[in-house]
Amino acid sequence: MRANGRLLALRNPLDVDLVVEGFSFGPNPVYADQKLTLGGRVRNTGIYNSGQFWIEFWGSYNRLYPSLDFLVCSSIQVTNLPPGGTINLSTPQHNKGVKMGG
């Protein structure tokens, strides 16, 4: 399986602007039973608190026409991200060295 680095962000329609910065993962390609390491940040560049949202990483078996086939790791629940606030995806609490299933 090879990931193509696409990210789907669903957000509240308020003046909240969630931006992904420096997103990375490795190894690429990743195979069953390998440790997958995530990196990057999600930042609220808007003028209001974000409200609750989840960050999810999905994998697809089809490289040419990717679909949401399986969750790569547990969702990261964010209860509220203030303006200028960030979530660091490479911190130990969010990045536990996910083992890809076979």
C-alpha cells in the first residue's frame, strides 16, 4: 500500500480556519505490520474557537482511486482549539507508532 498524502478536513462553517502544516508520515510506502509515524500540526488560523472536532487518518487499498477503506489509527478528539492554537501530530500522545494491519 502506498499513501498519496491526501487529507480530508471537515469543519464547522464558522469563521474557524483549520490549517494542516507540515504533514508527513513514513515510511512510504507502508506495508502490513510496519510502524507508521505521523508528523505535522493542525492550526486554527481563524478568529474564533474551533469547537469540537476529530482528526482521523484513513487508508485506502486503491492508489489510483483512493477511498476511505480503513482507519490507520484511533481518532484524535479535539474539544476546542482557540485562535492560533495548534495540535502537534508528532507528540507521543498522538503518535504511538501505528502498526498497519494486514
